Amino acid sequence: MESDDVPSGLRERKKRETRIALSWAAIRLTVERGFDNVRVEDIAAEAGVSPRTFNNYFAGKGEAIAARQVERARAIAEELRARPADEPLWEAITNAALARFALGQDSHREPADQQWVEGVRLMVSEPALQGEFLKAAAAVEAEFAAVVAERTGTDPELDLYPKLVAAAVGGAMAVAVEHWLRTEPPGAVTDLLRDAFAQLSQGLPTPRRTT
Amino acid sequence: MESDDVPSGLRERKKRETRIALSWAAIRLTVERGFDNVRVEDIAAEAGVSPRTFNNYFAGKGEAIAARQVERARAIAEELRARPADEPLWEAITNAALARFALGQDSHREPADQQWVEGVRLMVSEPALQGEFLKAAAAVEAEFAAVVAERTGTDPELDLYPKLVAAAVGGAMAVAVEHWLRTEPPGAVTDLLRDAFAQLSQGLPTPRRTT
DNA sequence: CCCGATTATTGCGCACTCCGCAAAAATTCG
DNA sequence: CGAATTTTTGCGGAGTGCGCAATAATCGGG
């Protein structure tokens, strides 16, 4: 009956670990070999469970891969919730997103992952996965909208506002990341995110020619 | 080698017709029976082609269903391109979207489709399809971004701006339609769209309590 | 109008996916 | 420890997506 508490028994920990192991294995193999060259069987083997068990956790390869994005998005929503209530909305959103992105940024910065970045590019351009990523984003957007509604005193059922903000934020993050992946000397995602949110909060005015 | 001209031979017309017939059949059957109770075989039969041919046109059921959304989104992009260049961007976007949505709105307004609306609700809440819809939206967003870039003199490769606008617009439309489908006495989508775009163009300021 | 060239449709086969079901293994709790 | 709960696993089957090659339809020049 409980909704989201953490019993933290041994059982729950193992489940969590298996889930993460499966998701991670799916990502790693896909980045290395390409989505179509990875079978569920391989992923399960990598995580040390039976193929059937994979489907107890995820409905398909795509979902397993997108699971980690979901986690991050959730974390951003929680980060936002934890922000001081008197902080202006867009400032809070920007800070929340930046905090989480910066987190995963410098954690594994090795020069050797040049090849890995290339694999990621291929992965995100896989049509089957794009849908999955977007679906994942949409799933979390509802949650995000709820937090925004809390902060602004609006009602997700009646007002467009919270979901509009959630959709815009989700889109902005996607655009920023996409742009970042496409840029050859990879700069800082955080700068792109800051820029994107700033433009959003200003009503996306036609920028004056910066060239 | 030609990119998108219309040879208008008999062959191309038939192909287009088959494509539309398949897409339409997929939607109709899904709305009536639910996504999982429709087999590719059924869709093909409805359109008068072999099951194998279905896969020559679409990679799966979901893609067939989303195909019509793609078409509409494309139409909006073209509508935007056709707008006078001196019209302010957000006005042009709003008008373009409104024109296309109003088009499909009153075309088949019968009291008998109460049941149909219910089916559509079920359809859009199907997880497998949400991903597909979003993927379709993303596909067109690039096109939309290109038009925005044209209008504003920005470069999709360098500036975040055009894609940011495209993402925001796509998200806003999705939110508006979702809200509209959830509202019991179905009002006018166009009003919701107008509202959504207005909020976007004003930077999504925290609304003052309207209750 | 007809015939060769091009293109679409179709049937067949196969690898893979996803899920229901029930047995086996693991974990929890009294 | 031992029974109850939960998870893992193997099996089986319905569906899917696509390559391949044969067949049918369309096109375009003579």
C-alpha cells in the first residue's frame, strides 16, 4: 500500500542493483556495438541474470537504456523541490538542472572516452531510442509539473502553466544536450543549459545577430 | 536525386493513397479495439494490401499511427513559412498552428463520436504510442527549426535558438492537446493553443492566481 | 500500341522480442 | 527453524520486422 518509501531490506537493494546493472549493461553494449547488434540475451548475461529476468525489469531494450535518463530527470525534480521557496522560479530551475548536470559531468572525465562519445552520438541518433528517450522525458515531466505547480500555486489539472513549464524545460534540456553532443570540441553543457533557460524565461525573443 | 517534388504520376498517387489508407486504418482500429488488439494483419486487410506490404511503408504499428501527426506538423511548418516575413515570430507561429488545427477541427464534428473521443484518449495514453508520437514530433521539429532559423536569420547549427523555439512550440502543442483531451466538455483547442503560445512568448511568468 | 526497364507488391522464412504461466530458488519474519 | 512472500528462471507461443527472390504493375520510348 505504501507508495515510495525505501524498506532498505536486502531484497530491495538487490533489486535496485540488478536494475541498475541491466540498464548500465544495455547502455554500454549499445554504445559499443550499436543498438541492433545487442540482444537481450547479451544484456542479461552482462548483468548476470537470465534473459527472462530482463523482461521482469524492463519492457524492452530501449526502456532499459532510457531508465538512467529517467533517474536523472527525477533527481532534477527533487532538486527543484528542495530549493528555497522564495527563489524565483527560473532561477531555481536553472540551479536545479545545473547542479545535477554538473554532477555527472566531471565524474568520469577521461581522455580515452573519445570513442565512447562517438558511440553515444550513434546511440541517441537511433530512431527506436529517440522515441524511448522522449517517452521517458514525458513520464518525468508530469512529476516535474507537479513540483512547479507546488511552487507557483497553480493546479496541473486546470492550468496549462505547470505542464507548459515542464515541457519547455524538458525540451530545452534535450536541445542543449543535443547541441552539446554535436559540438566537436565539447564545451560545458552547463553553459548551454544556462543559456537555454535564460532564453526561455525571456520569452524566446528573436536574438539580435551576434555574428 | 530530386528531394521532394511531386511527380504526380499514377504510381506516386497510389503509393500516397496506400500510405494514408494504412495509417488511417491503423488509427481507426486502434481507437476501436485498443492498440494491443490490433494486428498488422488486420491493418493490412483493412487497407487492401498484404501484411508484408505494410512493413514496406511503416516500421511498425506505432509509426503508422503517428504518420498523420507528422503530416499535420509538417503542414504547420509550411504554413509558417508561407506567413509574411514581417509578421512577428510568435504571432506567425500562433496563426500558423491555429490555421491548421482549426482545419481539422470542424471537419467531422458529429455528436456520435463521443465514443471515438474516448478511444482516442485510450490511444494517446498507450505507452508504446506516446513514444511514437514524441518521436514523430521530434522528427518534424528539425524542419520547424529550419523555418524559424530562416525567419530570424539564425543558424540551426550554431545557435540554440531555432531548436529551442521548435521544442517549445512542439511541447506547447502537446500540452494543449493533452489538456484538451482531458477536459470533459471539450472546448476549443484553438483557445488553449493561443493561451499556451502567449505564455511562452512572455517567458512563462508565474501566473497570478486567476481563481 | 507494345515492349523492355523500372518499381511496387507479395509470400516465405527466420531471428528476435515480449509476455503468461508455473516450478524452483531466495528472502523475510514470526 | 519453517512457513509465507517474493523473485528468478525456463518453457512455450503469439507477434513483429525485415531480407530475399519471384511476381505484378507502371512507366517511357519507339
